[in-house]
Amino acid sequence: MFSIARPQRRLKLAAFATLAAAAGALVLSGAIQASAEDLGPFTCSNRAGGVAGASGTVSAIRIAHHDGYDRLVIGFAFSNSMPQYQLTRQASSTFVRDASGQPVALEGSAGIRAVLQNSDIVSGLASDFKPRLPEIREVANIGDFERVVSYGIGLKTAACFRVLELSGPTRLVIDVQTPPDAAASTAPAATTQPAPSTAATASALPSDLAATGHPASAGQPAGMPIAPILLGLLAVTAGLTIAGLRRFARK
């Protein structure tokens, strides 16, 4: 009787281990899928957000094309919360500088004015970027006066956009809608100016899925390492199950 019960225990424990591994795999794939799809819709209206009283220093500008949208990431150093911001659409790519009032014409035929309250800009950050992507043609600093920073975003057309607020580090993400599989006129740019501090350098390299639209590549640190954590938990679960199988096998 004992020799028959032992194989049955092994079979039950083996089945439990298989189910645990499958459940872990489902949790892992579900987390990755949720991160990739939870970006929200594009809208054709002005946007505002941020936390009242929060401050920050613009430390990095990152621009790249993804399938269906061009992405602009404004990274902040020395900030635990998103400074208040206003994003205003306009039918022209000509902006007025703060506080001189001088007009500046950017590439494109339309634009978005991004105003960041209670903010400044790290020393050495470039003031003008020309990625010439399908929609985002040029991004230029048009104001840095009395703790108010402004950027003009020159667009090819008056496209709709969406906004994401990311933390760890603090980043404001502006996605401008493009036709699917639109090809950039030049290679997608990843324009980043490193800041002299550790915090600024971290914000200049947003390589996680939520920040770039793609999983982090090998050799780049992920901003939100969900997959490695879940894989580690799955490995621990499998190890405990195997240990249990061995204990029962000795009885």
C-alpha cells in the first residue's frame, strides 16, 4: 500500500508544481501586456495637470518615433512630484518667447505650447531639437523666466495627442498621433543632453516600457522592472515546490 501511495503523492505534487508555474507565467504575461496597452486615448484638446506647489528642474529632452505616434519625454531632476503644466494646441508653428514677446517660427504648420510652472532648466541642456519625425518636427525652449519654463513643439499638422505622467524619475510624456507605421523622414532621434548630477542622468535615460513604448533592451536598466521581479517570485515558488517533492519522496 505504501509503495502505491508514494507515486500518487508525487503525481499530485508534480501537478501542483505545473499549475503554479502556469499561474506565474500568466501573471507575468498579464503584467507585461497591461503595461504595453495602458496608454490611454489620443484627444484633440488642451491638457493640464501636475501637482500644485511641486517644483522641478528640466534635465533631459528625449524624442523618438514609435508605431502610431511620436513621443516627447521631458525629464525632471530634483522632483518627487510632477510640476503643474499646461499644454495648449495652436494652428501655427510660430510661438512667442517669454518674456521678450519676440516671435519664433519652428518647423511645421501647427504646434503645442508646453508651459511648466515652478520649474527651471539644468545648465548645459540644449535649447533646440530638430528630430524631423512624422509629426514632431522641432522642439525649442521659448521661455525660462521667473520659474516658468516654456517649450514650443512644432508639428507637421494639427494632430491629436495624449499625456502620461511618470514617476521614478518624474517625466512628462507627450505622444503626438501619427498614421500607423509612418516612416520618419530621417532616422528616429533620441536626443538627450546629460546633466551633471546623478539624478539628472537617471532621468535622461528612460528605457522602461512605459517611457519609450518598447521593452528595455539588454544592457539598459529598466525604470520599472516588473518582469524580473515576477520571474524571481516564480523561481522561488518552483524551488519550494521541488523541495516539497523531495521531502515527500523520502517518506
